Amino acid sequence: MNALITGGGGFVGQWLGKALLAQGFEVYAAGLGSALDQLGVLGGEERTAVHWVTADMRGTDAVDRAVERAKPDVVFHLAGVSFPPDAEVAPAITYDINTVGAVRLLSAIRRKRTDGSLDPTVIVVGSAMQYGAHDVSEMPLDEATEQRPATTYAASKAAQEVAALQLARASGMRVICTRSFNHSGAGHAAHYLVPSLVQRARAIARGEERQLVLGNDVIRDYLHVSDVVSAYLLLAERGVPGEVYNVASGRGVTARQLAERALLDVGVTAEISTEPTLVRASDIPILVGSPDKLTRDTGWVPVKTHTDIIADLLNASTD
């Protein structure tokens, strides 16, 4: 069985690659640059086992070549502009990669399906940010909740979902979409919230900082990346084509609670303060999702919590 992971050099892509290798798949990871540059989360033997395919989602020929080389039985589409501030800086590029990139991929698969050479299941990964702001009384959000994307990133992911499901309906391809809530773990980039909190707690322990500064004290639904990977694998096996699934825990945690846990695990005491210049009026105050549909259709349940995320980030830290 062959698996193609677009965005295979990314944080989740590498965790997914490890899991697929463990299940006996031939894994093809598509992304920018070289395997040496991109597959740092993988061990030496794992890195050697993964077939790296250089592909830019903005190029039709490159996407076609990736599909042709991998000849996948299952595709996990993770590629995209994933850091929301980057998306705001370059909206046109973001839509080209996040939305049109998915269209290029599914069009390549449709052509192969038409000639009878391929018929993979395709997992198209979206974001909880597609929901936008909703009242606390509506939490946890289910898949029937209105989408109100308020940022370029969120809108590009909502558009990706619409396009993917339309192509599936028109062609008969087996496409399953996710709206994945926040997740983290070892290997996650330091500019994301939880890794940055761990990094700053360590700086306090070294005496380089005296307090831990936050912006908005938002509530988010955090999953360990291993649970997210488990959800994607189960969706590929048991998910219903044409459906959308939240990948969520149903539990919310505040930024302050995450900061408190990071300080506790590092073993330091420090003031947690709010910096007005970091407070963004556009930030969604609370975003928690219901996993009921995912659990009902696949049997998935998360086994780790935000405390496991922080512990793993600390264990993986080299500073």
C-alpha cells in the first residue's frame, strides 16, 4: 500500500509519515526543498525509508509528477500556508497554495481515476479557524455549525473544503475533509503558542526573563499531534467519503493555563502578565469542537492532553 503526504516535511506530515511506516506503508512525502532539510523529526532509518518528492503545490506539473510517482492508495493533503500571520502578509499566495493547490491535487487524482490507474481515498486537512467566532453557549461546535472565517488563512481553508467536496461530488472520488483544532507536540515550530510558552519558561529558569507575557487569554481545544495522526489514519480507513469531520477533544484550555503548566513543569515561579500590544481584537475568544461524529464513525478517542504536549516539548528541548 502506498501513501502520499503533501506537506510531508511539515510538523504533522512527519509524525504521520512515522505512523504510516509503522503500519507497513510505502510512504511518499511531497514538499519543498530536500529530504535532508525537511525530515528532521524522523530518525535516520525512517528518513531513508520515506520517498521524498520535491513538489510545489503552485505547479500543476509538479503535482502531477508527485501523484504519478507515488501511485497512492491513500493521500493525506496537509500542504499549505499554515501560519495565519504569514497568510495575511500574502493573501494571493495563500489562496494559490491552500485552495487552488488542493484543486490541482484532486484534478491530478481525478485524471488518474478516469484512466483507471488510481482510485485513492483522499484526506483533505482543514482548520477549526473556518468556524470563526461563536458564542460560548454554542461550544463545543459540531460540523453543522455555520462557518464564519474571519482571516485569510481561515477563508482559504473553507474554500479548500468547498472545492474538494465539489470535485468529489462531480467525479466520485473518495474525499474526506477535516476541520482540525489546535495541536502541538515535539517538533512543533517555536512561533506557535505552546512551544513558545515552553521556550519562555525555560528562559525564565535560566534567569534571562522575569515574567511570562501573554496576549489574548483565549480558550482553545488542544490535541497532541499523535492523536491527530491517529484520527487521520482512522478516517482514511473508516471515514465516510463526502463528509467533514472535526478533529477535536471537546475540551478547552486557556492560554494562561498552558503558561501555568509550562512554568510548573519547568520548575519555576513567575508572574504571568498581559501585554496590551500583543492583544488582538480579531482573535477568536473561544474555539472548542465536538469530536462526536469522528468518534461515532471511526471509534477514535484522544488519549493525551495538553499536559502531555508540554511534557513532550520539554523532553525534546535542547536548550
